[in-house]
Amino acid sequence: MGEIIKPPTTTAVLSGSEQGFATTRLDALLGWARKYSLFMYPFVTACCGMEFFSMTSPRYDVARFGAEAPRFSPRQADLLWVVGTISQRQAPVLKRIYEQMLDPKWVLAFGTCASCGGFYDNYTTLAGIDKIIPCDIYIPGCPPRPEAVFDGLLLLQDKIARGDRTPGIVKPRQDPAQGLVELRTKTKVPA
Amino acid sequence: MSQKVVDILKEKFGSVVLETKSEHKDETVVVEASAWLDVAQFLRDDPRCDMEMMVDLCGVDFPDREPRFEVVMHLHSIRMKHRLRLKARVGDRDGDEAKIKSVVPVWSGANWFERETYDLMGIEFEGHPDLRRILLYPEFEGHPLRKDYPADKIQPLVPFREGYEKLPPFDEFEGMSFGRQVFRSGKFD
């Protein structure tokens, strides 16, 4: 679910002539083309936006992954970044923007609030954007580090290439609970 | 710091001043709700008080008290460098009849504060030029900061999707409900 799966190879270079030629399946070719031309629509509502700026700025540079071009009209975009808390009042706006996007389209929930509401467990907040629109990738974190965001982006690209529409979650690179256990055992005084 | 202002108020309004309290050199005056606007007007216009700045206005819900709500206003005088907290108590136990005069004629900055207090606490400000919800949407029913508003009640504008399964780290009880206290039948669970 959260891992990048290596697909069986569908493209082969054959030595038929001097130059050689490649065979492939059409959907694999389309998937390959789509995964490197993601036009993003940033729906930035809250503090996760700061991490989003960091991700798009030169230090982390999302352009390396072919997803750098923001389109501020949903009609030109095919990847919806939902960055930050979505309140009940904003939910109709988000749903409308999703409906305005052209197929094929993908949705990425950036941060804990967009994924499940986070600690806003009250009357104002929508507990996860998948309550109203389908979501492809969840990136937990409050806010997530840019590395986690790129993990999510690569996971999405991998899913696009395979034509897989099941949702995925970015797993932490290190299990925080595991580290906690080690820390406890290390500090334990031997009897 | 503003004990003088409290004395002036007591002298001018007499029995309208129900209570006074001083804590950490901050004076609090509780007045009759019916005299709310008069006291506010006096505090702004009297040269000895000169409260030209309304800092904050909000409501507090005490579900086991009668009157149930407190309207709290913080005033400050930039020239005289003193401040005062003014309170009035309104509303019966069911939360009805929570009405008080608007202070927008005195400080126009009170407009959005009163709208917010109306929106979240349900206190009506009589004479307010445009009393409608400011933070929540018009379709919202009830006033969420009242203690008898159910803590887990949501009023979505968009119908939720059906027939999808949430992935393992998430469950149907999303969010973190630590510290949540549910107020039922007059007391907290």
C-alpha cells in the first residue's frame, strides 16, 4: 500500500536496425508521460502552506520530479494539492474545484489535517478530505517534512505509471515507536 | 490602577454596579444588563474615565448559573493609561432571553466582536446594525460555544461520500479527542 512497487517491464529495446526500436504498451506509455507532467493546483489553506513553499523553492525543488508547474485554474490542472485544514464552510469550495478539474485527475492530501482532520475534532473542521472527494495519496505530518512530501509524490507517480487508483499513505522512513523502544531499553539500568 | 474609575462608576450609577473585584491591579465591574449602554457611554465620554478604546468583547457560558451568560468587555484608555473589565449577566437557564444593548453606537469597533459573540454564544445585541453570523455559515443551527451544544455534532454543507473504506492508520473516529468533555443534562460527563 505505501511501498513503491517495481512493475514488470513492458518496454524493451530491440536491435532490429542500426538504431534499434522500442516496443511498449500504449497505457504504459501514457502512464509514463502523465507521471512526469503533473500540473498542480495548490489549494493552500493553512500552516502546511509554509512547508509547501519550502518544497517548491530551490532547496528542495519539486521541479526535479516533473511536477513544478502550478496552474491557478483547476481546468488546467490535474493534481490537486490539498494543503491544510479544510473547514466545513470551505468543503463546498473544495468539492467544486475538484469537479472543475479535467480527467485524469489526482488528489493529494498534504498533512494530517487534510488527511483526517488532525486535532481539530470539532464542529468547524472536515475530518479528512476523503469525506467529500476521492483522495489518492495521504501524507501525514504536522506539517510533513519535504522528504515525506517527495515520498508521497514519487508514490503517486509510481501509481500513475501503473494505472493504480487505490489510495496510498506515506509511511515514516523510521518507525518512531521502534526508536522509542530502543531508547527505553538503552536507558534502562541493568539489575 | 483604575480604582478611581470604579469609584466614579459607583458614585455615578449607585445600585446599578452589582459587584466589583480587583485582582493583580485589574479591576472588574459587574453592572446591570439594562444599564450596559449607559455605562459604556459614560465611560467613553467622561473626561475622568476617557475609555476611547474597546479592546475586546466576548461571552462566557456558565450553564449552572442564573442568569446564564456573562458578556465581558475590556476597555482601555490610551491617554489616561488605565483599563477596566466590564461585565453584565444575561439569559435564563435555557439560554433564551439572552439580550443586551449593542455598544456599536459608542465604539464602532465593537461591530464584529458582537457578531462573533452572537454567532458562537447566541447572545443577541439589540440595536446592532447588522447582526448575522460572522465565522460560521448561515445554514448552521445553534451556537457551538454554548456548553449544551454536543461536542461531536457537526453540520456538513456537503453530503459525505459513501461506500469507501478508510485506510488502516485512520478509523471512523478521526481526529484526537483528548480533553473532550461532553456536557449532558446539566453536567459534564
